[in-house]
Amino acid sequence: MIFSLTLNAALDRFLYTDALIEDDTVRVDRVKDYPAGKGVDVSRVINELGGHSVAVAFLGGHTGKVIEEMLDDEGVVYATVRSEEETRTNILVQTGSGQYRMSLPGPVISVKEVYKLYKTIDVLLRKDDYLLLCGSIPEGVSSDIYAQLCSRMRKIGVNVYIDSDKEPFSKGVEAKPRGIKPNIHELQRLLNRELIGEIDFRKAISEVSNKYSIEEILLTMGAEGAIASVSGEFYRIRVPKVPVKSGVGAGDSFLAAYCMYRELGETVKTALKMAGAASSAAVMTPGTELCRFDDVMSLASKIAVEAL
Amino acid sequence: MIFSLTLNAALDRFLYTDALIEDDTVRVDRVKDYPAGKGVDVSRVINELGGHSVAVAFLGGHTGKVIEEMLDDEGVVYATVRSEEETRTNILVQTGSGQYRMSLPGPVISVKEVYKLYKTIDVLLRKDDYLLLCGSIPEGVSSDIYAQLCSRMRKIGVNVYIDSDKEPFSKGVEAKPRGIKPNIHELQRLLNRELIGEIDFRKAISEVSNKYSIEEILLTMGAEGAIASVSGEFYRIRVPKVPVKSGVGAGDSFLAAYCMYRELGETVKTALKMAGAASSAAVMTPGTELCRFDDVMSLASKIAVEAL
């Protein structure tokens, strides 16, 4: 079974308006809420693709309940670790010319709540399961939590993947997860240097892989597709041009599809092809909407995966 | 007793951030929620000034409950007419350079809910009470509701005031309320022509007063103070320069203080002086915060009310 973990879940509220005008009131024509947070996104993508996963997440207050109802409606299985403080609502304003995204402060998680999370993970996960540690860390939680969870779970034979950024990511990497899925910015921050061009990217991937013994590195590069290093083999994933509505969720879709097809026993190449299709399909949907099944299936044949 | 009516209540959520950047995510440092809607504001001002009123409002869902809790905390008495749909949350973004205000769609009010409102008003209000009809009209409610309520309540001797805009206001005016409190823009829209300068404003007030037999017209003009016509007498209210934080709620504060002091039996001049002080004090507070008692009292001596 695949388990996604979201420590910093959110409700993404998209406001649709013609324009924002300073010191004036504008009418919002439409409001659309989406459950959000990287791990939640990963589980929603797996669900959309017909797979199974459990979204483990800190959720609290009324907003937490709303997210649970949305996941219920979609048929996503979840295990809530209840937080006393309210889950945050991010505000995203879509105008005629562009998107303004505001990340709001979230709840402070207590030591007791972190303990409940550990217990939940310990009870749920078993050998050969997948644990995907996704996104940022809420206030009150130590930045080495991904490292701690990774060490703990690898010991019992769980396949751990980390998709995060900054300190939680760099500390997590040192705990030797089976896989990581950075984008270019996150890989640059991990190595603390600028990377330019594919040769540089491959060098960087080899460096991280060797230094931390990480078996699978999935580097997503937006419209440029992806480069993957799996068990010492390099793969280049090329994606077709698609009409771009919103880049939100493309990386999450990539990781979700890759892990889902690997867990189903598919080859690395097939898993990477479906990952490329899922991330391309995600950019075709507006807002925080993720990929749609039909788009993924029709794009799959247009994804080129070549062993380098 | 004074009753304010808010058909289109809202929670105003202020997000504080350095700047908004197109197609980028910015961090919101602080979030502050205020109960809002013109009638709710009026009742909060009366409460702050030590007076008594009942805020009658459509409230629904979790947001409605949050507004009730906030009013409880402040000590504002309210009579909720429960709506099935959720009360809206407006988004206001305060950046270093200015304010962006987004007015979100609210609940659709059902015929049954309008009937409940009428019943509430009929049960609560008695002869010589004040009914302040404030703000815009939610979807599902006829634009002549202020006119209907005004006719119904005047029959039993209730003093009706309307502070609204566009169709609900123009129809309401025809039902001959005792008073109205437009700002310059609202008065222009009511008369469907541009007004320039004080002589023009006075002519317009006389015209509306004569045409619709409206005894009290309170025209608020921002930093320029106000002009009032009460029982055929004209008054000019001049306000001092104050440090401006946010103009939100100044007009509501004016109407609230005026009606409160009239109901207490004060002279027109005293009521207008306190109204000027309350509206000036309101602009000194940030966000949707209204006037503070101490500011109103210290400003009162600086307000000049002269009979024209």
C-alpha cells in the first residue's frame, strides 16, 4: 500500500476576478475550494488513476472537516491525525492576466500531536509499503521529522520517498530515502549551487545519489520533462507541448503516478512514462485541479522515455 | 430600541503581506477576521459607544457561527435569522502600498428564509423603535425588500433609516423612510446625475427631501465631513484632519452615532456632532475596525456643527 504524508495540509481557495485594483473593491465572480498539500495531492492523483493509497495528514477545525468531506466525495482514503488548531486556507486569486498566490500561516502542531502522528504511522505501515513524505513542515514540528520518519520506516522495509524543500528536505536526504523528487530549484537549494543545462543536472543527480546512497532520483523540469536516475540507470522523459492552465500539482502528479505504477509491479520505463503523462495532464487543468484520467491515458503514448 | 438589519452579512478577512506578485506565492504574515456587513457594523459602533441595539442578520454555516461568537465576545446583542447557505467571507489584502478588497459571492436566500426574517422583524419591533436598513441585498431577495419593510414598519410608528445603494436604495427611498444616509456616490446614483460642490449637494438633498418627503438626510463626504438636512433645517458638519488608517466603516459609524444619540433624546446638533466624531474616529483604525470610544470622545470637541 502507498501512504502519503501531509504535515502542512491546506484548503486552496481560488478566487476568480477580472483584475485586482489597489484601494478598490472588486467583485469575485466565482470561488472554488480544493483540498491541498502535496501529500493530499499525491493521494488524489493515485485515486484518479484508479489506484489505492492512504492520505495521512494533520487536519484540524472546520477547514479540516471540509477537506475530509472533499476527500470522501472523491473516494480518497485518509487517516487523519487531528490537530487542535484549524487547518489553514490559502488564497489564490486568478485574474485575467495572471495568478496571485498567498500562503497563509497554518496551525502550530503540539508535541502530543507529533506523537499521535508517529503512532499512526507505526500502526499503519508494514514491510514493502510506500511512504511518501511530501511538502513543508508546520510550526512546532522539528525540521528533522522527515529524517526521523525515514530512518524509522526503512528499518522495517518501507520504501520512503521525499518530495520537499529546504531544511526538512536536506536533513531527510541524509537519512537515505529510497527516492526523492526535487524540481530544479529544490535540487539547486539542496546542493547550494546553480545548475545549468542537462549535463549539469545529471552530474548533480549522480553526486546526490552517490553521496547519500539514494536509489531513485526523479528530477522534474516543467515543460522540459524530467530526468530520472533509478538504480544507477539514467532516463530522459520528454513530454509533448500541452495547453497550460496551471502548473500547480504537476510535480505531485509525477511522483504519484511513478510510485503507483512501481508498486503495481510495472517496469521503471512504464512508471516514468505514466509519471510524465500525469504531470503533463496536471498542467492542462486550472487552479489546484490535478490530472484527469482521460488526459493521462491519451497523453501516455506521447511521452518518450529513453535510457541514457 | 435600535434595530440594525444586515441581509448580506460577511466575515472580512484581512491578509497582511508585503506585496502581491503576479504568478508568484507570497507569505501572509498575519490574518485578522472582523464581523462585517453595514448593519452589523452599526450595532458594533453603538455597542462601543455604550448604547444598546439589536443586530438582526441573516447568518449561516460555520462562518455565521464565527460571526456570532465574535459579537458575543464584544457584547453586541443579535437576533440571527438562520440561512441554510454559508455566510460569505470577503478577502482584503493589506500590502505595504495599499489595500486590495475582494467582495465574494454570498448565500442565496430562500423565500422561506425571507418569511422568517419578516416574522422576526414583526415580533421584535414596536412603536418608536429605530430600524436601520443597511447594505446590499443577497441573491434570492427582491430588490424592493427595503421598500416593503419600510412601509410595513412606518405603519406601526417605527423610525426607519436606509443606508444602501442602487436599486434597493432607490426603491426604499420611495417608501418614505424617516432618514437616509447616502455618501456622495450613492446620492449621485440615486439622482442619476453628477454633483459638484456643496451648493449642488444641498440642492440635491432638498430635491430628494421634497420629492419623497424624507425628514432626515445625512450626506457623508469623507474628509470633507457631512451635510445634514433634518426637518427642513440644514447643518454643516466639519471634521478635523486625523491620521487615516482605513476608510472602511466611517459612514456606518456616522449613522450609528446619529441614531443612538437621537434615540437617547439628544438634540439634532449633539447627535450630528457625535456622528462626526464617530466617523472621524473610524478612519483612525486599521482594517474593518470601527471607531474606538476614547477617540470618539476626544474628537467630539473638535467637531463643528453649524446650522446653515
